[in-house]
Amino acid sequence: MSVTMNKELLIRMPVSLYNQASKLCKARYKSLSAFVRDLIIEQLENTLTPEEERIVGLGERQYYKGRGINWRKIRRG
């Protein structure tokens, strides 16, 4: 299967971050472009499923109706 690469991104970042990413890519024998593509794919795969989005939406609607718990009232630690 062939994938056509027809979009380009211009990413601005601090030199220190670029140097760290470049060292990481060199250690993994990847180009910086492949590294960024892999990170984007990883983020897309970690998104919520439609069922999970439905559950979150239901919880939000319940909260707006006053049936939820204010996070500031939850005791921590």
C-alpha cells in the first residue's frame, strides 16, 4: 500500500527542544518527520471512542442540570 505525502507542516520550536528531538530520532534511526507522524498517530489512536464520548456528554448534561458534584468540593489526599 502506497501513501502519498502531499501536505507539509512548518513547526517552530525552541532550539533545546529541537536538539532533544533530533537526538531521540537519531537513537531510534528515524527522521524527524517520521517521528512527528508517529506522535500524531499515537494521539489520534488515544482519543475517545464514540461510546466513551456519549458517556462523557451524558455526564456533562447531568452536571449542567445540577446532578453532578462540583470538583472543588471533592476532598483530596
